[in-house]
Amino acid sequence: MRKKGFKNKKIRAYMIVKGVIMDEPKLSEKDKDMAKRCLECPVCTHARKKQRGIAYWFVKHVEDAVCPYCAAYERVYGKKAHEL
């Protein structure tokens, strides 16, 4: 299982230490609307609420690879769709 985003966090921490701070990516209205749809999704909501079970496993392992709404949620809120 690969950890997506780990490398980016390391690079960002390095850049902050070196005094180079990059601007956060600009989010479009489409991203915000898609992230809102992920918030309303019953599967993702259940996974965030319960943090266990088949819905949690499904969202954790499938989320941004298949679902564009989960990927938008991560871009907008900075955390995975299954995280609190």
C-alpha cells in the first residue's frame, strides 16, 4: 500500500525550514462543489462517523483512486475522505 502525499509533506516541511513558502493551490468552485458532495455521500459520512466496518475500508482503499468527489474532498480540506 502506498502512502500518497507523504512525499509532498516532507518537501513542504523542507521548504518551510529553508524559508521558501509556496502559495496554497487555488481551489475552484467545482472542487468545492465536489467536496460538498463527498460530505453528503452516505458511504463517506458513515466511514467518517464510525471509523470502522466495510464502508470505512471501502472509502479508505478506493476513495481517490476511483471517486473524484473523495479526491476533491482531500484537495479542499487537506485530509482523506475517511478521516475525521
